[in-house]
Amino acid sequence: MKGWRRMALWELVFWAVVQGLTEFLPVSSSGHLAVVEHWLRLPERERLPVTVMLHFGTWVALLVYFRSDLLLMLRGIGRGEERGRRLLWGVVIANVATVVVALPLKHFVEHALNAPTFVALFWMVTALLLFTSEAWSTHRERANRLPASASAFADEPLPYWCAVVVGLAQGLAAFPGLSRSGTTIAAGLFCGLRREEAGRFAFLVGIPAILGANLLEAKDIAVLPTGSIGIVLSVLIAFVVGYLSIGWALAAVRRAKLSWFGAYCLLASLAVIVGVHGGWLASITPSLPRLVASAFSGR
């Protein structure tokens, strides 16, 4: 199609793996993708369609992974399951709070804060949230002798005020580099939710939020790639890697390993800052295709 530059297969696969890994691990997919786009130097009209389709792949991974929780919420409609009704209302309330915060920020973030330096600064904020929420949760568990891996949404109803706090945190994750999953998990832990509950609720509130953000981006697509096996393959890769990364993220929450991701975000932030000011973040672009192409060809 006129105006569409067909991306190389290695670019699509690389982008899909990054999307699948970082969408749900608490390391900020927007931050990583902003750096990847800076490396690849893709114009907006070429980047946007692929971004939307890859987000669709990881969104479907959420639906499949949390199908039992979604069925529980469906049973809560009407006079059904009380736990499902409370959970459904919690997700709705959280996303209303998200919209209140995220929509006013959208234009400002897109036009002022998408440079690698700002991404690095918000990566530092993500690291701080992960470190402090992990420490707070561990202290609370020891003080109250609570098990870290309690079953989610079973013993006590989800407090609606907690849903508001998690939703507001999700809205602030519009800033590139501020991890949506990391911010919402941290918010849940600060509210006193148990680890399993905080992790699962953070991903459940992301289902409508990710879909809504994707639809907002989709309306701006000017050129649609068609007939590309590479596009289909990249969406499937994003789905599979995304599904696996959800399990890894929840395991990290249960096992009190969020600080590992905090350390990663801190190191990534410092690397980007050094790279921007040292010049290698831009100069790596010409050599990256050769490195990845060599890996794919077995050389």
C-alpha cells in the first residue's frame, strides 16, 4: 500500500518479543517501546498500525489467562455470585478513576514527554515504587503474621476505595517509563491488599484500560499493512510471550521479588541517560539490524 514501508521480519519479531515481555512485567512497555522506536527511527504512520496490533495480541493473552476471573465477574451480574459482583464493580470503578486521570494527560504526554530522557526519569519512579511497595508489604506481613500467598478475592470483599486508588495509579501510568502493572500492583500493596490479590486485580483492571487505549490509537491509523505474514506472526509471538510474562509477573509478586524488577528499571534508566548523553543510543541504530540479522541467519 502506498506510503507503507514494509518492516523487516527481524524488526517485527524483535518488537513483538519486547511488547510481550514488557507489557505485563513491571518494567514499562511504553518505556521500552519508546527506546526501540528511537533505535529503529520509524515514522508515526509506520509505527502506529504495528503497535496497535501487537497490543491486541497481548490484550487477548490477558483474556485467556484470567478467563476464570472474567467468568466469576459475569456470574456476578444480576443476582449472581457476590464475590464476582464486588470484583466487577471494583474493575469498573478503577477504570472510571483511570479515565479521569489519563485523558487529560494524554495530549501532554504524547507531545512533551516521549523523549528517552523522560522515559529514564519515569523508570526511576517505577523502581522507587517497586522497592517501597515490596518493603511495605513485607513489613505488613511480618507485623500481622500474614501469609504472602493467600488466595485472591476469596476471604474478604475488595474495598472500593482500593479500586479508586489502583485506578488513579493506572491513569498516571500514561507517562512513558512508568510501568502500568508495576504502578497498579504497588498501589494495591500500599492499600493493604495481599500479594496475590494485588497482582491479579492489577491485571484485571488493565483489561478495559488497554482495550480503550488501543482503540484511541487505532482511530489515528492512516495506513494499514495488509497481506503480511510477518504481521500475523508478530501478533502471535506477542500473545505467547505476553501470556508467559503474566505468569512470571504474578510469581514475582507472590515470592516477594518485585525488587528485582526495581533494580532492572533503575539500571535501564541509568543506561538510557548515559546513552543519550554519550551518543550511543542514536549511533546503535545502524548496527542493530546487522546484529539481529546475523543472529537470525545463524552467522
